[in-house]
Amino acid sequence: MLQKEPSMGYIHQLAKHSRKMLEATIYNDTKTMEDILSYAHNTEVSILSYNHEVELAAIVNLVYLTARDYYRVENL
């Protein structure tokens, strides 16, 4: 729903980026992966906690939401 409904605005964009992130990972497209991670990190994390590991882990979880539709995702 989120990927198909542009009226969802920013959430729609994140869902589309999540699908692209999964595809980029499968096809080893590291440039696209870097671009998506940078975009999500820059839009979701405040400047005061930009370099915190917890924030980066949250961003990685966010951009891989689509992966949860196809894979069992575990945090180690």
C-alpha cells in the first residue's frame, strides 16, 4: 500500500527507497545502496546524533523494511 499510494508523501518515498535498497543489495549495486543510506540518514537523524551507532542501526532497519516481506531479518 505504501509503495503504491503517492498520497502517503514522505512515507511513500521511504517505502520506494526500501524496495530499491533490497534490489540494490541483491544485485550488489553498492553505489545505489550508499545513496539510499545517505538519503535516509540525512533525512531521519538529527545533526546532534548523526554519528551514533544506534541511529545508524535504526536507519539500516528502516531502509530494509521491504526485506522483511521476503526474508527473516534478525538483529545480531
